[in-house]
Amino acid sequence: MVNILEQTIGLYEIKMNFKVNGQSVALKDLLEMESPPKGNLSGSIYSTSGELLFDFNIPKEYMESLEAVYDGEDLLHIGEISDDYVDHMHEKKYEQGRKNLK
């Protein structure tokens, strides 16, 4: 699976860097995790010329709320993870708004 993902990344002519709690972690290590990282997960995607295209941060509170990540499969769907995170943040804001109305 790692080889397929690395080949796909190469086809898009991008480079990806990941960190857990500020410490660099290899994509292979992320994919081999049996559960979500124990801390903040951040990543950056660069063009092969070094231009930053996209970066993200998923706080440890969100990672702790995930039910399970089996064999890193969800990392293949980073867009879905970001959508889930946005939904999570909207729910928190909605809950806070309801509390403020009372």
C-alpha cells in the first residue's frame, strides 16, 4: 500500500511531509499505525519545486475522538478527514452557540 501511495504522490509531482507533535514522521510509519497518532498531526504538501501547496493541522483532541484508523486507510482519504474535521468544528461552535443562548 505504501508503494502504491508513493507512486501516486510521484505522479502528482508533489512532496509530502508529516509531523506528530512537531516531530517528523515518515508516511510509511503513519500508514503502519494501528491507531491514530497520540497528538497533533500536521502535514504539508509541496510542489517538486518546493512551493507550499497545502498544509493542515489536526489537533490531538480530534485524533482522540476518532473511533479507529485501520492500517492508515483514512490517510488515503485526507479530504474526507478534513471534511469530518470541519463538521466536528461546526458541531462544537453550534453547541457553544446553544449554550450562549441559554
